[in-house]
Amino acid sequence: MIKKTVEVMIENGLHARAAGELVKRLKDFKSDVYFLNGQNKVHLKSIMQIMATSVRENDVIEVIADGADESEALACVESFLQKRI
């Protein structure tokens, strides 16, 4: 299991389009990938869970990946959250 704190740079945060794109990018990874929203685990392969969190631009979240390809999955999430779309 690896963790990384990431600032969300996506304009307007994790809205429907951004959440859908993130889920699409993570679908082929074997690792479980999620972030913590308070005490709640938000699975990043679930568009509904992501959208329910209302993560906004400039929010800082802790992303966690656990599994065979955890490093690659975490790098994918970090790269996606730090670009402006």
C-alpha cells in the first residue's frame, strides 16, 4: 500500500466529466485506488462515489493505492488530478 497527498488542480473539481475520465483511466489497473474524504473511503473506480464527495479545485486529498500495480495506479491518479482540464 502506498499513499500520496495530492492537490486537485482540475478546474471546477471532480465534476461528472472529470470523474468519468478518471474512472476510465483506472479501469485496467488491478490495484484498489481510493482517497479519504474525512473518515470515508472513496473508491476511484466508482463515478458515483467520486461525484458524491464534491471535491473542488485546490482541495488537498490523500490518495491510496494497494495492489500489484499500485505505483503505476497512483502515478496515473496524481497526473490526472494535477492537470487542468
